Amino acid sequence: SRIRLEERNFDEAQQYSEWALQFNPNHAPSFFIMGATLFGLEQNEQALEYLGRFLKVAPGFVPAVLIHSVISLQKGEADNVIKRIEPLIQAGIEDGKLYALYGQALAQTGKTAASLEALDKAAELSPELKQLGNQRALVNLMLGQSNSAVDLLTHSGAPNASDDKSALLLTLSYIQSQQFDKAHATLSRWQQEQPDNPLFSQLRGAAYLQQKELAKAQEQLNQALKIRADYAPALFALGHIARAAADYPLAQSYYQKLLSGDKKGQAEFELARLALLRKDQNQALEWLEKSMQTRPDASATLNLLGSLYLQQREPLKALSVIQAFESRNPKHPTALSLKARAMLATNDPARAELALRQLLQVRPDDQSHRLQLATLLQRKGNLDQALAETDSLLSTAPLNEAAWLTHTQLLLQLKRPKDVEHAISTLKQRKADAFLIALIQGDLHRYRNELNDAETRYRQAYQSQAGSHQAASLINVLLSQEKSQEAISFADAHLSDHPNDDKIRLTLANLLQANANPERARQEYAAIIQKQPNNIIALNNLAWLFMELDMSKAEAYAKRANTLLPEHPAIADTLGWIYLQQGKITQGQALVERASKRLNGDLQNRYHLAYAYSRSGRTQEAKSTLKSLIADEKFSSLDEQEDARALLESLN
């Protein structure tokens, strides 16, 4: 196997390593050879697995650390690389490649000064590393030291027209330091030296874009296409320019020219994004499915495709593409994040939790997904576990506002108001934003049923920062005080300043519907549907609101909601009631019966069921259901109580 690896005959090296591991499954040297072989075959995830097993036995073996670190850097896991290499450097191991990878990892994590020091050490130990100057130039650019980057590129190995990477870095350095004249002068000279190289026209186009000289940028990019008609960077750039200008047909023409080249998958992805801008989700899905076939390991494509499937209420399709991706890229953060969302959409919180925990093993500092896990645990009633997650999050992000809100809500659910008081004191000491402190104070007052004080604090929070959460909190406390008209007026005022706040618009529509203003409620729900065509709540409520106005429209809305979420009992009950009103007794009865199995004695559903029985000749069942309904202590809250009594009387 070693011989074959040194010959770069990776297929046979893999075969021999597999045989070796069949004889001794714990043979550490074979772990390393297999890892290096898989790296040569570009099977990086599997390579990481074998190298990781080897490094548990021999953590100081530099060749294994080097390969493991290269793959980790490609995955954006710079923190892991630093943890892997730092002990070796502290132990006095001096290897130029080790320091070079260490420097790159430090640069990726923003530790630019330490990165430069490591790269200088790498250059000292291994001056033969040709790309080191470019790495140091990149770090200088990250530091904002554009002039230093220019000096480095122009004085150590002076870039020329044949060195594309150095030319690119030097141009970036000039652009960042706003030395546009020098950028154009250098590129113009290189254009003359190599008139058949489209790169230099492309770079000049990039410089003009930074100068906001669009016409000149397009001229240079088109010049690149004259040199090479299929030059992908110029086609992409021109497509992006056209897309930004909302000239979608022109943008599409540029992207479609890339479909026959090696950038086909990326072009399909851009065409999908273009379709989304045109609000054509079906076309976007077609392009994304093609792009996924062309580039099955592209995480950005997976993320957009999976998200679209979930938006269209097709979680099983999302899970299918996630599983295919994971078979080649196990434990990939994008796939795990999507999987958690898909599991929630299929009402499988246990597997959603598992996916989030696996993701956090890979990315322990991922704040948004740790908060998502805490919220999921909160919904499941695992309050202590949820609190542990917010504790962990706040230890690394002490001013994360969303984490503090969830944390204090959990404390109140656990009946620990004193701890909330302590949290408020901590936030004041840390000089947290005034809106956050007022919001938590409002929650504490509401917990203590001090509704006037809660309203005062929520108003302070809203005045400090007029966000959706603050608005919702104020509306809820107004409703708790039976101030529904005031809540409606506030929601109207909020939406006049924040017309894109769909959460509050949905709240307003519900309020209008509950307060006998069906015309305005229909308008608000319709506005939501226009932006969110698959909003289940809006579709279901519109169906109810159109029942007395236009039964065909009511049926269309209810059918659409039922198609999107066929297992939802409330939606099935709505559609069933519409069918019963239309005289479609068999269809209607089947739906309301199905809904009744999951609505746990819902009063309205019981009335619908009795009505269905009365229309299908099951008189005794109808009477029995109605008698039980009327005897229920909550019967007075049913809107159709008079209809229920009248129906029972007619049956008697």
C-alpha cells in the first residue's frame, strides 16, 4: 500500500489498505495510509475519518497533521486546525508547511498579526514554499495594510503577466488601497504583454466596478469575451451586473452561455436565483435540481434547494436530497441544519434535536443553532436542558439579545423570577441595550400579573427599538387587559412604519377577524398570501372569511391549505365544513371525522360532525353528539351555539 501511495496509484493503495485493515481493524499505520490515499482520491470526508483515528494514536505525526489540516481549512474549520497544530509548535517542532498552515488558520479566524508571524516563520524554515508570498499578501489585505501587500507583491518575486495568482492579488491590493490608477496602469501593461489572456481585462472590469464606473467595467468585461467567448468569470460578472440592474433576460442570456462549460452547475445555480427574483419558484426548483445533479457536493445549492422544498411543504423531498448529500459529506453543517428543519416539518422533534446536536459537535460555537436547539427543547418541555444550552451560549456570547430573551423566558417558566431579576442587574452592569432590559422587565411584570407595569415596560422597549418582538409583546399585554381596539390601532401604526413585518400583519388580521371586521381581515390576509403564497394560517382563515361571501373562493383557499398540509386537523375540518355547506356530504363527513380524531373534543369540530351525521341520515349519532356538546361546560364559548340548539330541536 505504501509503495502504491508513493507511486500515486491511489486506487490500488486503497485496495491494499482495505485488505490490511481486514486482517487488523485497529492497525494505526494503515489508518494513516488510507487517509492519505483517500485524500489523493479527493474523498476528503472519509480521509478525515481515517486520519482522525490515526491522530488519536499518534497526535504528533506531522505528515498526518498536515493532510488533516489542509482538508479542515478547505472546510472552513480553522479553529480545529489551530487546536491541532498549536501543541506541536509549542513542543518545538519546526516545520515550514506546519507553520504555513498554522498561519492560514490564524488568518481565517481574524488573528492577522499572529498569522503574519507564523507565515514569516514558515518562510524562514521553508523558503521553497512558492505560494507563501501570496499568503502573506492576503493576510496584509485582511489587516487593511494594502500598501504592505503591494510592497510584498512588487518586491518579492515581482509579479508578471504569466503569474495569474500574483496578478490577481496585486490588483486586489491596489483596489483596496484605492490606487486605481496604478491598478489600471499595471493591468494595461500586462494586457499589451499578453493580449490573448482575458484575465487582465476581467481584472480591469473588477477595478472599474469598485470605482462605480459601470460602462467602463462592461467594456472591459466584453473585451475579455472577445478574447475568449466562453470566459466564465466575465460571463458571470456581466450576468451579475445585469441582474443587479433588474435586466433579467440579459442576465439569463449570460448565465445560459455557461451551461455547456465546466461551470455548468454554478450557472444553473445562478439561473435558479434569477428565477426566484422573478418569483418563479417552479423554474427555480428545476434549475436547482439540475445544479444538484451537476455539483452534488455544492452546499449552497443544497441549502437553497432544501429550503425551497420546505417552503413548498415538501419535507420528504428535502430529506431525500439531504440524505444523498450526506452519503458523500457526512456531518456537513449545512446538511445537518436543513435536516433539523425538515424533521420539524415532519413533526419529528427527536430527530431534529439529534441533527442539531450533531451540528453543534462539528461547530460548537454556532450561536444561532445552539439557540435553535434551546428553543426546540423549550417546546418539548425539557426546560432544564434548554436552560443549559442558553447558559452555554451566553458564556461565549454574553450580549446575545435573542439568547437572553429565551434564557429569561425559561427562568420564568421554571418559576425562578429572582434569577430573572439577577439577569436584569447583570445586563444593566454590562450596559446592554435599553430595549432588551425593558423587554425582560415587561416579561417579569407580566409573569407577576402586573399588567399595567408590563405595558409600560413594553412601550419603553418599543420606543427604544421598534422591533417585531417588542410590538408582539405589547399587543399581547393589551389583549390580556381586554384592550383589543387599542391593540388594533397600535398594530396599524406599527405596520404603517414597518410594512414588511408579516408577523404583526398576521396578528392584525387575526384581531380584525376576531373583532367582527371581516372586510379588513380579508385584505390583510390577502396581503400576506401575496408575499407568502403558502402561509397556512392565512389560507385557512381566508377560507372561513369567504364562506358567506363566495363559497367557491372559500373552497379554493381551503383546498390549497389542505394540499400543503394534508395531515393538519383544523385545515381538514375547514375544508370538510365547506363541502358540507356545498352539499358534498360524503366528502365533508370524511374530513370532519378525520379531523375529530386529532382535535381532542374541539367544540366547533363536534358541531360540524353532528351536522354531517344529520345530513347523512345518522340521526341518533347526530343527536348524541349535539347533546354531549350542549352539556359541555365550555359550550357558551362556541360561536354556533344557537345553530347547534336549533339543529337538535329539528332532529327531535
